[in-house]
Amino acid sequence: MEKAFITRAPTASELSLFAKYLGSYRDGSGNNREVDDSSRADSRQIERCFAELLDGTTTENKAFYDFVIESNESGSIAVRGASVKSKEIKKLLNYKKDSERKKMRAHLEISNSSSKDWELCREYGLTEADFREGRHAERFGEVILKRQEIDRISSEQAYVAASKNSSKVFISKHSVFISILYSGLEKNVNRPGF
């Protein structure tokens, strides 16, 4: 199965269609408000746009995956999941110089359960002081990724069990993180006619 964003890069027309889906929330139905009182899609609405575009289904909860895609393959139902992370560009580090801007990175939050992360870090002898001082970065990364793997496997098993369909199989290697960066409107927007 070939799917944009999941198993291959999206085409220009797929990106354009996705932008139109997101743009539909500019009509006031988006849950995030801009400074000019217009609206834009919130994170849950972005997930719904992806699910619609890719013929998937949103999980509508705090599961590991925000949406899943099912397809009939080789006598079973293959399931692929995606976790969508969105961030407003201006909330990234604000670099003043062009040379600094070229080095700017988008950080992907892969965990929104810091209490579980810290619990596991403590089990491995890692402390908040270690984190603040930048010690043992590789070990911190390994522990957090380990918890992510545990949560992913648990979420996949729960999804299959809830469906009561034993022929469903998660294809983990085609389950992805999708990162969306967006820019909001600035406070001093010049709008003709207003």
C-alpha cells in the first residue's frame, strides 16, 4: 500500500489538497483564534484533515496514534498509524540574525507524558539535576525512546483487541510521526477595508 505522508512523500497536488482541508477552518469553525478574529485548525482538527485526506480514522483520544489507516493486504487488515505534532513557528526560538535563522531547527515533541518519562528515568538512575546540567543525554534519549516503544506496542495491541478482529496487524515500520509547522497572523496585520 502506498500512502502519502505514510509510505511516501506527498505530491504537490496532495499537499495542495491538504492545505485546502486546513483552510476550511478559516471560516470561523477552527478552534484556534488569530489576532484578527479569524480562526485556524487546532491539533485535533489537523488530525481529522489527515485522516480525511488519507481515508483513515482518527482515534479521538490520547492514544499513541492520532489517526490510523486500514487496508486489506494478503488476507489480513494492515493498520498503519500516525502521530501528528504541530507547532507555531514563532513559538520556536526567535533568531535575530539571518546566519542564526539558517541553523534553526524544529523540535519534535515525541512525548507528552513527562511524569511517565521521569518515572522511568529515575528507575535508570537519571535525575532532573542530570537533565538540567546536560549530563547523560544519550541515556535520557534511550530511556524516553524505550517508553515510547512500550506505549506504541501497548496502543497497537489495545487497538486490535478493541476491534475484535484478529486479522488486524499493525505495520509498525510504516507508522510515523508527522510534524506540522505553521505561521499565525502577526498582531499588526494591515487589512484593507477595515
